[in-house]
Amino acid sequence: MNLSYFFLGSVDVFADYDNITPLLNLCMYESIPYSDFRAERDRVILRFRIAAFKKLSREADARGICYTVEKKSGLPIILGRYRYRFGLMLGIVLAALLVFMSHQFVWDIEVVGNEKMTSGEVVSILEKYGFSVGSRIRAVNTDKIENKILIDSDDIAWLSINIVGTVARVEVRERAVADSHSTSQNPANLVAKKSGIIEEVRIFRGLAMVGAGKYVEKGELLVSGLFDSIHEGFRYTRASGEIYARTVEEFYIEIPYEYEGKAYTGEEYSNKYLNFFDFSMNISKNGGNEGALYDKISIVEECSVFGLIDTPFSLKTERYLEYETVSMTRTPEEAEELAYFNLEGRLAHMAENSILIKKTVTPYIREDRFILHCVVVLIEDIASVSEFEVEIREQN
């Protein structure tokens, strides 16, 4: 929307094709500005500001040019319509005052940089130290809050609160969690969690029991945490290292043609909520069919003044779409496409912690399903920590 048209008011005027040429000539000769020229079937529509329309109507009436007013809009029209309704005008003034006052409070908290902690957990920690949505901006001592959290929290290594306008942007750096294996003092061996051919051995602690080229079975000892010394006798440690092996994984992906799916009935209902900071008020509540199944869709619309000034209000709409679980059928082509899609996802997951060397994919078409038989060759770390107990005997 053109803001000048809203604040100054506008009038939409239309004329038929017999009168549009004289009307346009009048606007040109008398310098009457217009916009939004629209041609429809047998008429043309122009938009004028109220001041320009007054001049147009005066000159057009004097020349006998016919036109019709289609719509009047804008703030002057609204105020003129409600000029005798003092309660409404007072409400508008109070609402504007509320919007102005609300700019002194925090409307929203954005958390960035967190990986293991959720944004909700970070916001909960901030609330314990007196900082939350609705906090008065001038009363917040961000430096003090940051220091307290850094001293007390075992999970947060660094935190910064930056307030821009009415939004608080909280940057978080989490503490690096040490590997529980490396911090444990219990002695341990490294054993194979999968069968394979050893490609590379990297020992950090312990005694290597295998070398490159050896085939090992699942559960076989790879690195021992127990030493036998002639001078010192048996000693133990916590074995540590990386044992890379070439492994083979075989699996099937099966997509049946008949399956249970959702069928929407066309019935739906919605609830509306007006949110103000953390306060939420239900302004429209409807009930669905008891026992029915629904998909829930939530839509939040932020409220603003003319699209320029944000407010702490938002309108939340929850839509509930009713569906039934019914038996559905997919074609063999659709089943094949879905099978290969699932395969790509599974291979991508494998590649996160291993190197994919080779894959063999064999498709099978059955009467009731489509099958992919997959054989994948990987290089991965097969070392798994296996703790053991040490019995200490007292010497007399």
C-alpha cells in the first residue's frame, strides 16, 4: 500500500470508454495527478488523492464529463466515519500509546550458536537470572547477567546478550564435553565392534594386537590395556586409539505397494490466539470431532502498524485438518523412486563417520513390493572401548 494514499486518503474513479478520453485530457490540462490506471472490460479505473479528486470533480462537473466514484479509502475517510464515536477514538489513542510504551520492553529472545543445548534451555537459564520476554530494557544489566551465568553454568563457556530494538540476540558458546572414555580412570581394551580387514592402526595408549592386512572378527581384541613387564610385572592402562578397517555391510530396502496412508476428509476447524509477550488469550475456539485424527498447522502473524512499526502483539492461528487412515496403493514406479530415495539417505548417514569405497545395488520386483539389495564396502573406525577389572592383591 502507498502510505501517502493511506494518510491523505484516496478515491477510486471509473469512467466508460466514451468518457475516459475527456477525463484523461482534463487531468493533463489541469495537472491533476492520478495513479493505478486499470482497464476492465468496458471501463477504466483511476485513483486520486482526496485533494486531487476535489479539483477533478469541480472541473469535470463544469465540463459535463461523466464519471462514477467506486471507492473511498484512507485515514481521513476512517476518521470521518468515526468522528463521533469518542470511545473508539480513545481506544486508538490508547493502543498507539501502548505500542510506544512497549518499545521499552524485550519482545523476543533469539538464541544462536547453541548446538547441544536447545534454545528453550538457554532461555530458561536466562529467566532464572531475571531476564526474559517482557523485561524492561533499561532495567537490564546484561554484563552482570552474563558474568553470573558464566560462573554458575557448567554447560556454557561464553555468552553475550545484545539488545537491538526490542529483540535480544543471545550468542552462546558451549563448553567442550570431554570424551567420557578419556576421562575415565578404569583400565580398558579396544575390541572390534565389526568384522573387517585392518587398513590402518593408530595407537595412542596400549599394546597393539593387530596390524594392517589382518582380518578380525567382531569382538576380537585390537589393543590391549594390559602389559607384562619382566622388571615391573603386569601393568594396566586405558587403551586408546583408532583402528580403521575395511568392512562390508549388507541390507535391504523394501517398499510395499499397499500401505496405510492419510486421506483428508475436508473437515477442519481452527483456534485463534492473541499473544502479548508471553501472555496468550484464546479469541476463537472451536471443537472438532471427538476421537478423530487431525494434522495441526500453526501460523503466527506478527502485528505491525502500517507495516512500519512492530508491536509486541501477534496472532496465532492453529488449523486442525481431519484425516482418516486408509489403505493406499502406489505404483511400482513410485515404489522404486521411494526406495532409491531412502537408499541415498541411508548412504549419506553412513558417510558421516566412514568412507564409502564401493556399493552394489540389486533391484528386485515382487508382486507386492519393490526391493533393493545393497552391499556396501566401507573404511571405518571399528575400535570400541571394553573396560576390565583389575584385582589388586595385598602382599604380606
